[in-house]
Amino acid sequence: MPIKIASWNVNSIKIRAETVADWLREAQPDVLCLQELKCEDRNFPQTIFEDLGYNLALYGQKTYNGVAILSKWPISDISRGLPTFADDDQSRYIEAVIGLPNTAARVASIYLPNGNPPDSAKFDYKLRWISALRDHAANLLAYEEPLILAGDYNVILSEADVHDPEAWREDALFRIESRHGLRSLLHLGLRDAIRLCSDEPGLYTFWDYQAGAWQKNNGIRIDHLLLSPEAAGRLRRAGIDKYVRGREKPSDHVPVWASLH
DNA sequence: ATGCCGGGCGAAGCCCGA
């Protein structure tokens, strides 16, 4: 059963609802993980997505953060927040089981903290959050089932994933502590879907609104789909829908997707 | 070049993102 799953930081779902709906009609993913809703659940523009045939699992928040899972297949076992991070007051993690015709896949939508500046409590929060995510991922991997951890990780894994590495060297997204944190998830056995399909440099998912970053292709790759071995074994293709960044009123991130059979 | 854009909140200007 082929399934296409995508992740997209939309930078406000209320502003971006029509943009997201347009892309859903074009790309036809079975599952879309959203981040940075900046919206409480009761204000989520749900009918526009329900009309396109999607079920919704929401974990919103006013002004900041907020994550969701949209699925054409039934959604069950929804859980909100990382169970390994007690008292997190930010909506950054939602997980659910997607019921496919002959199997099921566990999916999470993740909005990992930015962490800048790196000498602040925000960076400490980022590192603690990654550590909690790793602990939870280790627990989920014990189920030995198709698992997709999708989201905005706010971590650049390697120099191939950033246009100007020196400019980002001391940024919280590229600091070695952040990279080690995300690598620790890979060391559990999770695989980066894009890197299973391509080793070419310059594959980016984010371009800053400022300083002509898009026009100069001054981008970074920080949105990732991490797959359990059971999901990675079914991977057929993965890609980044870069063209979306060139449209009117774009998010600064673009969708990243993978198709599994 | 760490606020150049863009969004939220709320009704001007500040907070935040990456």
C-alpha cells in the first residue's frame, strides 16, 4: 500500500490555509505533519482541510508553536506532548497512529526548539528537548513498527545541508551540540529519508525572508523525516517541494515528503 | 548583518523566528 507522507512548517496556519490547501491538491499526500500553527485548536481552519478529505489531530497554541497531523486515513491513539519531557508548556509534539488498509504507521509531527542565542536558556531548553525526544524515540523503536518522526528539527546535520557553513558555525541550528543531539537519534537506528535517496549537497528546506536569501539560494536543510528500520525498508522516494517557496505569501519553509510502499 | 522580512497581538511597537 503506497503512502506519501510530508512535513511542512507553515508559519501560521491561518495566514497559510489556502496555500497549504493548494499544495495538498497538487501533491496529494496521505499524511501531512504541520508545524508552527500559531493558532489555538478552536481557531484552526479545519473545514478547508476536511473538505479535501483529511482527518485532523491538533495540538495548537496561541501565538507560538503548535503542531498537527492531517491524514486521509483514520487517525487513532493521539498523544500530545513528549511523555519524556515533563511540564513542557510549549506545543511542539503530537503523535498518532495512522490506520492503513493492511497495516498501521505511527507518525509524529515535531517542532523542535530553535535555541538561539546559544549562550541562553533557550539553547539549554533545545538540548534538553532533543534529549527527551531521543529517549521517547528509543521507546517507540522497541515496537519495531513503521514509524515516521517528521518535522522542523531546527538542526542542520552537515555542511552539505547549508549554503554558507561559516555563517552558521556558531548558530544554535549548526552548533556541534545540536548536531550531536540529532545524530543521537540516527544512532538509535532512525534514518534520514532524504539522505537515503540522495547524497547531493544543496538540498534545502528553509530560506530566510530577509536579505534575498531565496533569490541567492542561501538556504538550509532543517526539516527532516526520520524513519524506523521498518519504514525505511519501504521507502521508495523522498523529495523537497522547493518550488512552493517561490509563490505568493510563502512560508519560509517548504514541504519535505517521502513515499513508502 | 541577530532583525534587513514576516507573523502575532492588538491597535503602536515589541516579541519571536532561524
